Amino acid sequence: MAGFILYHVSINLRKVMSAGLRPNWGKQIIGAELQVDCAKNAKWKVVKWLIYNLNIDSREDTVLYAIQYANAEILMLPELNLHEYDGTTLLCKAAKHNRIDMMSCLMTRLNIQGNIKKVCQVISKNNNLELLKWFLRRSNRWYYFGHDNDNNKSKFISNSYNDVDEEILTGVIRGGSLEIFKWAIARMFGANPVSLSNSNYEDAVTHGNLELLKYIIKNKYYIFDTHTASMIAIENDRAHIIEWIHQTNGIHPIHHSDYYQKALKHGSHKVFTKLVDLGYPIPQNILSNFRSFNNYYHDYFPKHGDKIVAYLLSKGFQPNLKLSRLFVDADRLDLLKITSDKSFYRENISKLVSEAMDHFDILKWLVNEFEESVNLSIVFYKAITEMNIKVVEWLIVEKNITTDVDVFRASNMFISFEMMKLLHQYGKMDLKNLLFSVMRNQMESWFVPEVEEYIDQYLKST
């Protein structure tokens, strides 16, 4: 195994060096990839050899695999520099795999700290109450309780203020373990009435923890609001919660349109499909009244927003101009094609073609699909002024477009030399007619030797 790896290290390193890269830089790249791959396959001897013998810098993935496979020896290597990594990520990795030994190594031997809310969330998701209890006991080293007023003391961590309790409860609710939630509220509230905050209730819906939500409502820990819960569930694409609300309380007809619009806005494809399956009518103006997507991470569509749009277009729903332009800007020819009723595109073809000048495939489709409604001369002159040689050449070759020099003179249009050369080569423009025209003033800006030589050759030939 070691010989095989060494062979590939040498081969890949020679490739890197032959490309003109610094040997050490290339060694680090190849060595790092090998290190992570060996850690993934638990080849720890090779990992140590790479670190010690080749001085390969450690990678976070190597550390995470060491935690996953419970290799404390690797974790303890000073060369790993664990404190350079995010402590929360390391602890959450150990919690995800229920590695109490690794959590102990990280917290007690290496003094790694992290976000208690996020770690509690991972433990709750695994429904491991004993691990949570152990973690809270150990995490007391992260806190210091400054005075003896028991009213401010945490119910979970002996030497902390009680503001940490809300963090712990939030993590438990987000993780979704009903067993741990019951233990946590008993610890926090004791014999006192349980009163959860608005954020606690919303977290249960946001993270799709339906059984926990039912328990909260059943025990009246929070006043249930169907509409608020529905809106949060839609925003986070929690279709099973929408189905449960439908089965228990129903969705008021006044909200049908709002729910569909919100599902579209947030790209909540599962919820949108569920609303359709449950028989709620889709508003006919859902696309024609489109305003904008709730779009944080993508250039054009949030999550699966394009899937919802594709479904609606295929069912005959009409987009508005804003949405149609978005299809063009996003280079989504597939959405234009899938539209079953394309009458809106035909009615607004001039605006869409103008928008598509820098999107060649869409422009070609629009022109071919709605050619009887497209003024090719306008497209041609616009492509010329925008110096879009690709479009101009396509219109000349495929559409046999013609032009008139008087149009250029009358409009005082500026033409680049490359465009002039293209038009001349295809026989669409006579340079002699333009050389001494009013366009001469515009042409002076590109009268360089290359241009003059081209014109001189042309004049001699004629």
C-alpha cells in the first residue's frame, strides 16, 4: 500500500514540477489529497508518514475522519494544530457519530471549545440523552458563575448564568428529540408552568420537528396559530407539517393564494406539490403577478424555484415580463420552451429579443419561434451597434439579412472596424461608399495602420 502511494506521489509530483510550479507547493497539493484520502480509508500509518516524513500540512478533513474513526493518537499529534480549526465543527462531528471518547479528548485533553447550542442540536438530532448530560457536565469549564445569586444560575451547568439555558433548549428543539425536550423542560421549569418563547415554537416548525410540535401544542406550552405555523412551514419547505395542519385544522380558503405565492417565492417545491396534491386550487395569476424570489444564495432561482416555475408553465400559466426577462438573463431556454402557451412571448417579442442580445441560443430560438413577429432589421442594426459579431454573422448567413448604407448615414451610427470588415466580407456594405461619407468622422477613431492597409488593398482591387 505504501509503495503504491509513494509511486503515485512521485508521478503526480513530477507532473506538477513539469508544469513550472514550485516543488514544495506541488508536494503540498498532492500530499494533502493523499492525506485526506488515506484518512477517509483509515490508513493512519500513511497519514502519519505524510505528516512527519514529507511535512505535509494537516487538513481539516483529516481531523474530522480521525474523530469519526475515534483515532485519538492522530488527534493528539501537535502537527495537526487543532486550535486553528473551528471547535464547534470538531465537537459536532464527534457528537454526530456518538463518539463520547472523542468529545472527551477534544474537551478535556485538547481544551477545544464550541457553540453549545449547535452541539446540543446535533446530540438532540441523534436522540442521545446520556451524551447530552455528559456534555453539559463537561462544558462547565467554559463558564464562570460570578456570584451566589441562585436566581441567575443555570439549571444545566453548575457554574454558569441561566442565559445559557435558553441556548441549550433552543439546540434541543432544533434537534427534534422529544425525549430530550421533555427532560430539558423538566430541568428548566420544574413544577412551574412551562411557557415557551415565540422563537422556541418557530424553531420546532422551521426544523420540521412535528412530534415535538404536537407535544408543545397538546400541553399548551405555546398558543397554536395555524396561519403563522403554515407560513413558517412553507418558507422552510416542510410539506409534512402543511399536511398535518390540513388534516387537523384545514387551511382557510382566504390563505390558499398566499400560500402558493410564498411557496413560489421561496422555492419550496415539496410544499407547492403537497398543496396541489391536497386539492387546493392554484391562483391563475400566480406567474402573471410575479414580483421577485426570496433569493439569498442563487443568482436567479431560490432552491427549487425553477422546478415550480417549470411545472406552472407546462400547465398553461402565463408569466409576466419581469419573469420572462429573468428566464433570458438566467439562460433558461428550457423554461421558455416548456411554456405551453407562448402567446405572452409573442406579444412582447421585441422586448425579449432586445434582452436576449447577449444570450445567443435564446435569441436564435426567439427569432425562429416568432419570426413573423420579429423585425429582423431592428435586430440586425442593434447587433451592429452593440458590436455583436456573432449575431450579425448569424443573421447574414441564416436569415440572409440585407442592409442599406443610407440607414447608417441617416442614423449617424457608429460601427467598429471589425464589424465594418465583416459586413464588407459578406457583401453587405461597400467601403468605397462610406470612405468619404459623414461616417468618416466616426471612423477616424479606428484609422490605424492595420485599417488603412485593409482599405488600401480594397481600393486597389476595385
